[in-house]
Amino acid sequence: MDRMVLNRQLMSMNKTRRSTRKYDELQSTLIETTIRLINRHGVDGMTLTHVADEVGLAPKAIAYYFKKKEQLAIASYLRGLERFENLVQACEAEPEPVQRIARLFETFFEFKRRGAIGCAGELIIPNDIRALNSDEVNEAYLALYRRIRGLCVDPDHAFLERAALNSRSHLVIAELNWTPAWLRNIFPEEYGRVGSRAADILLKGMAAPGREWSPKTLSLLDGPQDRSIDSSDESFIRAATQLINEHGYHGASVEKISAVLSLSKGAFYHRIKTKDELIIACFDSTFDFLKNAISAAEAAGENGLQRLQTLALALVQRQISGGPGILRPSAITSLPEALQNSPLGHFDRIALRLSGLISDGIADGSMRAVDPNVASHMFIAMFNMSVELPFFAPGITLEQVIDHYIRPSLSGLFAENQTSGKSFTS
């Protein structure tokens, strides 16, 4: 072959390789940027304009890589979930469930540490998965869920029914997914330490050895009506809360809220000045409710553990009952940044209140000596994700929720299975 022709072919091939490499690198940058924006604003709050601004492109230029916003969001979820699944896969070689979960927490918190100092990408926060409505993403999340469930399986304890495995797996995911809410207050160099404490709390529980499940029954009412929304508009708060829990801030549109209430948009604005005013009222309602619930549990219980058991049962039962729920703490991530600071501060105060309750339990001997600050956020994570438990354990009864979700969160992930009467760790 003529040398000049060969040189032209080689130059063309090298140019194609460089062009492909540049394309792949920029596409990867777009995905990483979108993961970060979804984690902070939710799917609906992420816009192509915002992504373009972050990477220094014109919004129209993104169409060369992703024709629609939904395609970019799906690609970002798939990468973030794959990254999470790789962390899980690295723990599967451990021989026992306890060792696998401990290794998962070690690996997860180390990845978060590296991400915090700019040495790794981010994991996707899955709060808006259902709002995305993508079969491909849903299947990827189910694959991750099954993989985590596999960490909990032990052939020597085959008596554990599917509901037990599903619930425990959901609890593991709940704890890991809530970490962005409290790691923001932790120095990255401390991630390994708090990660090991979180694993210890999940695996061994908060209850002192030998303590029984003995919650009191609470009859909880909504919080005081000291809000900007009149008490006669409680139906608006309930409708908005339900939609935010299911679809996030942007998914809870005025149109959808109005439709739930069988009202026109005009009738909505006749009663409510702005959507944001209603959203803030929803958070105020939730904080009122949580403060009242904690006070009621403190008054009802005889020791710290019983108070925490009582509170856990009341909150989870409220979330899975199908009646008026309370806002999921993770709903904050879908709020516009301008609205996030106040709710985050309120949840920090709720966590501080819970840590005091846990400290009382440690002092009276009903609870183990755990880190009360970490334990309080793990308690929040548990009831935060309880609203989704019926989706991952269809047909689950309240008794099963207690045995396989609430009790393991307080007595240890693989504590005695009360329904079967056998010990998972025997």
C-alpha cells in the first residue's frame, strides 16, 4: 500500500479515537454532574440548563449526547446504581451475613470519604426513582436490592421467610441512603469511625442484651396549628404530603394537589397563596407531629428503650397505615436549595432530641453504650424509608413489620426472629 495512503488512514483512525475518547469523557462528565444535581435537587429539579452551566456548555450542545433530559437522568441513575452495586459485590465473598454487612458499611463509608475529598464520584440518592418512571432504572434498583438481600442470606437459617429478608434488606438500604443527611456534619476523616459505629448499631442494635419488646400504645394527633396555613386547610397539607412522599417536591404540582382535592387551580390559589407556602406548612406539620410524638413516648415509657420502641412503633404504623402520613425526611433533597436550610435545621434538632432520649436509655441501662448521635440518625432513617416497605414486601402485615423491620432496627439486624422463635445468630 502507498505510504501516503497508509499515513492518511492512520491519521484518520487516530483522529477518530481521539474524537471518541473526547466524546466519552464529556458524556461521562455530564452524567457525573447530573448525579450531583439530582442528589441536591431531585429529578424534576435538575434541568439541562443547570447541567450545561456546570460543565460550561450551551444547553443545546447537550442534545448531541442526550436528546432529552429524561435520557440523561436515566443514564445518571444507572451509573450511580451500578457504582453502588459494585460496592455490594465486593462484600459477597465474606462467609457470614454479619461479616458481609460489616464489610459493606466499611466499603460504603470509605467510598463516601473519597468522594468528599474529590477522589471518587457520588452514589445516586434513590429518593426520586419512582418519579422518574423508568423500567430500566427500576430494574437496576431491584437488582441492587436483590444483591443486598443476598448479603443477608445464610443457608443455615433457611427458616427466615421472604418477608424477613426483604424487610432487613430494605433496612440496610434505608440506613445507607440516609447518610448524606448527617455526614454533612462530619469531617471526611471521621467517616471511617462513624461508619464502624453505624455498622455496630445496625448489627447489634441499640437495646441492652436480654431486653424485651414492650412498647406502649400511643394515640397521636397532628401537631398544633401554629402554621401559616389555616387549620381548615389541613386537607391541603395531607394531599401535598402524600404527593411529596411519592413524587418529590416537583412531582407534587399544584395541578396534582388540586386533582387529589377535586379542586380547580383557581380554587387552590383562592385558599393557598403559593405552593412553597403549602410545602413549608407540610414540613411544619411534620415537625409538630414528631415533637409531640417524642414527648408522648417519653411520658409513656418507663425507660429509654421502651420510649424508643413506643416511638418507633407509632411512627412506622403511621407511615404504612395508608392514612395521613408524615413527610419523609428525605423529601428535603427534592426541595429547591432556597427552601432546604430550614427543614434540615429542624431535622438536626429532631435528631438532637432523639439522641437525648437514647442517652437516657444508656444511662438507665436499658440500651447499649452506642454513639447517640449516629443512633438518632439511624432511627430517623428507619422510619423515613418505612413508607416504601410495602412496595418491597408486598402484603406485609403490621406484625411482620414489627418482627422484621422495627425490632431488628433496635435489637440488631439478625436478632432473634420472634415469629419463628428461632435465633438468626444461633
